[in-house]
Amino acid sequence: MRIAFASGKGGTGKTTVAVNLAFFLAYSQQKVQYLDCDVEEPNGHIFLKPHIEGRTPVQIMVPVINQDLCINCGKCSSHCQFNALATLPNNVLLFPELCHGCGLCVRICPAGAITEGKREIGYIEKGRAIKDIEFVHGILNVGEPMAGPLINKVKGYYRDDCVQIIDAPPGTSCPVVKTIIDVDFVVMVTEPTPFGLHDLKIAVSVAQTINKPIGIVINRENGEFKPLMEYLSKNRLPILATLPEDRAIASHYSEGNLVIERLPLYIDNFMDLAVNIRRLLGKKTFG
Ligand code: SF4
Ligand code: SF4
């Protein structure tokens, strides 16, 4: 079972919910894999404290242009849909940060002037976390815009004999879609505020566009926020669990502690979450 944790914006508590559910399931004797696809700012490791066993650099293809062979036909730049190439009167310019490594220019150059080079965009670390959770995260190089290929590499570590808990990037852009496109279920974590609701609506519409089943976790609940409840009811979005506004949770978060390890009164909240996801997917177990 593959469950992604997403949110319309950062800071909603998405990672808090994901790491605590991973811990809860592992504690309940499930084999769990935690994959952090929030490659621009991965922080699951702060809570799950993995022992890192291996680090693998991730590279993408970039074209290398031999200006001596180039006949300045302009075919490569006119066909590159990412505007990563510009044909000037005497040479071809490459903007590596725009290149998606699709390889089209290499194939269509009539003069054989373009070959494949490599550019490192980040790396993957893999290890074992508490309760024997298998841990994988991708770390994008600072300033690197190409999150997608690194997310795909993290997903290459999927293990089907585990419950896969996937921390998606926040927001609603392309990396989020790349992360959730092949999951069984998306847990949207939101806050009961006007901003939270605004971003939740956009994130839900993205997940619905690709037909993903969605459930909601309301974090930092502090009394009923009517517009959120009306939106959820109108759109038939089930509430899987809630977590209250609690300074103790915030304090443990800031120290890198797991909520259910330090505040056992919240174990039931994560049990609700696990049971509701399973029920909505029509499964008797997570195995
Ligand atoms: S397609 Fe090849 S020959 Fe034409 S401009 Fe690009 S590099 Fe030069
Ligand atoms: S590899 Fe693809 S994205 Fe990169 S420059 Fe060539 S055509 Fe453009």
C-alpha cells in the first residue's frame, strides 16, 4: 500500500503526520518504508533518525555541443520545448538549469554535433530508521530547479512488501503530481484557517484531476472552522483524523521528537488515521 502525505502549502504539519503514522505502523508490526520526496527540503530524517547506509549521486543528461561540427541549422533550439538552447550566429548556447534531459536535441541534430553529458542534481540516502523503518530520501542540490528526476529516483526504491509512506513536496506544482501519480491514497494535511482552506482546495483539485482517493487530516484544530467543514461535506472528503492545537506538540516538533513517542495520549489519533485509510481502501490489513 502506497500512501502519500500532501498539503497545499508548507507548514501544515504534513511531515509530522507522515512520520508519526510510519512509526505507529512499524510499532504495530507492519513492515514500513518511508520515502521522503520533498527533495527541496526533506525533514523526515530529523524525526525518524535513520542510520544512513549508503549515498548515491543522481545525475541527469545534459547535451554537450561540439561547436566545430555545428552547422547552425537551429533545429535543436527550435524543437527544445523547455527553451534550454539558443542558436546564435556563431554558436549554440545551452542553459543547463532549463534542460530536462529529454535527449531530443541529441537525436535530431543533423550534424551529429550534440552528445550526451551528465550533470549532478542531488543525491539519495538510504538507511534504517527507528523501529526498523526502511528510510530513503532525496536531497536536491541548492539552487537546482530539476526536482522531478530526483523524485523519480527516490520512487525507484519502492518495495512492494512494505507499507510505503511518502512525504510529498508541499504545494501543487509538477513535483507534487510526480510524487502522487502512482500512489493508492493521498492524505491531505490542512489547518482550519482561511489560508489553509484556500490552499487545500487547490491541492485537492490537483489530486482529483489524476483520480486519486483523498482523505483529510486537520492539524492544529482549535474549535470548529465552519467554512472548512462545509467544503469537506460538500465535496464528500472524509476526515481521517484530527490533531489539536497543542503547545506540547509544537515543542516536541521543534526538538525533532515523535509526537506519539513523547505524548502517548495522541496514539489514538494515529490509530484513527490508520484505520480510516484502511477502511476507505477496503483493506483488512496494511500488508
Ligand atoms: S541541431 Fe545541431 S547543427 Fe543544428 S544548430 Fe543545433 S547543434 Fe548545431
Ligand atoms: S535534452 Fe531536451 S530539454 Fe535538454 S536541451 Fe536537449 S531538447 Fe532541450
